[in-house]
Amino acid sequence: MINENGIVLAPEKYYTFSRDGWYLLYDPVNVIWIRLNKDGVKIVELIKEFKNIDSIIPILAKEYTQQSKEEVQDKVQLFTNNLVSVGFLHKGQYKMRPIRHFFQEVPSEIYLLMTYKCNLRCKYCYNIEDRTEFDKYKYKYLTYKDYLRLVDEAGNLGVKKFVFTGGEPLLNHHTLRLGDYIVKKGLESELITNGLLINKANAEKISESFNIITISLDSVNKKLHEHMRGKNTFEKIIRSVGLLKAYNARIRINSVITNVNVNTVLNTWRWVIEELDCSHYTPALYAPGTNDPKFYKRFLPDMKSLIKEQDNIRKYFKDKPGIAVKYPNIRFSCGIANGEISVGPEGFVYPCHTLHKPEMRCGNLMVQNLERILKESEILKRLREFNVNEIEVCNKCDFKYLCGGGCLSMNYNIYGDFYSNNNFYCKYLKQEQIERMWTSSQIPLSHMKKYLEDSNFNIINPDRTI
Ligand SMILES: C[S@@+](CC[C@H](N)C(=O)[O-])C[C@H]1O[C@@H](n2cnc3c(N)ncnc32)[C@H](O)[C@@H]1O
Ligand code: SF4
Ligand code: SF4
């Protein structure tokens, strides 16, 4: 029963979004959202106005004339109790829930950038400049023994996953055996590859050595893909997918969304699942690796097309549960230094795989162990503790604890600091948070039991299709 002098409060400010006869109510202070039908929204509005249940029963009883006043009272009471228990409504006084910044000194995953060398020259590639830097100084590569030491130490510290990337990681002859070593150790390994070096001779070994293999392919449209990633790559990649599939590899296709392919994302997604028969697809936003607008403006997707394509994707996957679902997370920043770090082939540790800049070096594994670098690096410490509120524009944003301010590395690469708002993607990022709230906005079934038994008074319904 609601008591505490009968006072029930709705959040002072909440957002209401509507779609397909449903309403999403979002309280930005406590970062709580619920999905209601029209009747539910009306009750919340009445509670906001009258701040108690007794005053609103006569108003509702007039509308629901087919039910007795007692019945309406019981149901409104139960509805209100449910919303109190999920934290959207409050008894007596509005209760702020603590929203904590979670720091992780030991990352969950380490990117291993196995080489800056590459057999392709993709136009948008974020590490072209890193490659030049590496070539200039002719650093020595980590040996296989160095990598084993790193994997063993990281595993002991609690790191769960290693992601092999580059340049093209298959150009480093340690990649396959190291992937195999990691899997055999019971840790997770992922390979990100352009797919061109996969052949009949190595497909089985590659399939066994990585829990997931991400292959870069930008569009179902061969011309658009090859425009970005180079001629004669499209068919070779499809052949590689076939070779790996023969050994039951788990394959994810990754496309970089640019102004060139933005309108083909849904078609590519469908093709990946329906024709290529791969279970995972990731459309990744183009992230400029340089602060030269002449360069990155050639690739940034325009916001209108991006949001339109996002909507097409949502509509297409609406009735196909389990495919396009991404749940919201409370976060204060992206995973930079707090969840992931990156290691270059020369042994330097960086806070992110898209931030291999000389000034971002946190230590070198040829001369220090990982634990010490994680503990002592000021760069890692600073970025681990980064808080979205440090970005002035984001600080005022009601979606900040879901968005986290976007990719910090991108801010650094474009604007030269971590404190600028990512005004290229901000609108899209906000929309993405709303989409995620929609997909995850069912009231827990435990709270709904009574309503499900009693469907004639349909104040609120969980969407159980997602
Ligand atoms: C740098 S590549 C290295 C692995 C491998 N050479 C490949 O292309 O898959 C890692 C991933 O980043 C993607 N990528 C490259 N440049 C990017 C950019 N500017 N923005 C977003 N993703 C990018 C690639 O398409 C690839 O999926
Ligand atoms: S294949 Fe990968 S590393 Fe090579 S240029 Fe393309 S995106 Fe960059
Ligand atoms: S990037 Fe935009 S949506 Fe994200 S927190 Fe900042 S202002 Fe909000």
C-alpha cells in the first residue's frame, strides 16, 4: 500500500516519447525509463498534478464506468506500487538513486595492434598516421615470448579478452599462434581482419584460434565497398567468409558508416544475415583519425541520412527479436582506459586502439610489466576517471549518463582535447539512447503478474516481444 501520508510523486521533469500507440517516459535525474500505454500515461500525469491517489480515483472512475470505484482503486493502487518499485514514482518524497562512476583499473579487454603495416590503403583508415610514425622510428617488435608474458600476466590480473587488430594483424606471424594460446588458456580472442590473407591453408587454424572473427566489409554494394577499401577486395572477402564458415567460425561483419555507404546499411545488414549467413553485424560510425577537416569531411555521414537509416533499421527489425537489440548502460564515458586499453607492436601501451599517438604512451611492456603501467600511468588514471560532466555541453544534457559523451578518442583526434562536445554525432547519439530505451523498456514481469492475469483493464503492458 502507498502510505507516507498518501503522497505519491512523479519526477518533476520527465520526457514522453510516443510510438505505435506506446509511450516511453524517461526520468533524466534517476535515469529510469518505463513504457506505458495511454491509460498509464494519464495516471502518471494525474499523479504528477495531484500528488496522491485518493484525489485521482473519482476522476478515473468517471472514465472507466464499466468497473466499480473499488476495482479502479485497487488497480490504480497496484499500478502505482509497481511504478514505485521500479523507481519511477516515489512515496513521500522524490528519492535520488546514487549513480556511481565505476572505475576499472584492470581492463576487461586488451587490443593487440599486431602491426601498423597493411596490405590495403582504405581511404578512411584511422591509423594511417600511426603507421608513418612507426616507420619513421623503426621500433623493434614485441617477440612471441613478450606476448606470452603479457597474456599470462593480463590473464592473472583478470583481463578476459584480447582483440587482434592492426594494420592487418595476419601480417604478423605471431597472430595465429597467440590467438590459439589465448583460446587454449580459456580466455577470449577476437581477430579483426580485412579478410584478404585468409586462404584454404590457414582457414581451419584461424577458425580454431579465435572465438570471433570480425571481417571488414563496408557494403553489399561492391562498388561502394571497393571505393573505400580498394579494387578486387569484395569477392575475395566473400570467399574468405565461405572458407571460415566451412569450419564453423563465428563471424561478424563490420562496416564503417561514411557518407558513401550510409544509405546501404540496412540492405547490407540483411544481406549479411540472410545471404552470407553470418550471425553478427556491426555498423560502426566513421571516426576521424585526424584533425584535418579537409580529410574527415569527405567521409562524415550526414546526420539526416544517418538518422533516417537508423529508423529504417528499427522498422525492419521490429518484429525480429534478438537482432538489433542494444541495451542502454549507465556510463560516464566510453570504454577508454576503463574497460579497454591497447598495446602497439613496439610494446607501448595506449588508452585506446584509436589513440596510438606518441603523447598518449602510458608505458612500454619491453621494460615494465602491465600491472605497474596500469597502476602508475597518469594518462590511464586521468582517462579512467573521465566524467561526461567535464564536457561543458554534455554536462547540461539529459542523456549524458546513457551516452557518456560519445567516443573520447574521436574528440581528441578532431579537436585536440577530450573536453569538446562531439557535435558531429551528438544528435545521432541522443537518438540512439532513446532507441535503446525503447528496446529495453518492459516492466519486469515479476512486477506485472497481476496485470497479466487481468487483461480487461489494460493500464500498463510489458512489451514481451523484445
Ligand atoms: C584499423 S582496422 C585493422 C584490422 C584490419 N586491417 C581491418 O581492416 O579489418 C580495424 C577496424 O577499424 C575499422 N576502421 C578503420 N578506420 C576507421 C575509421 N576511421 N572509423 C571507424 N572505423 C574504422 C576497419 O574497417 C576495421 O573494421
Ligand atoms: S585494411 Fe584495416 S588497417 Fe588496413 S587500411 Fe584498411 S582499415 Fe586500415
Ligand atoms: S554527446 Fe550529445 S547526446 Fe551525448 S552526452 Fe554529449 S550532449 Fe548528450
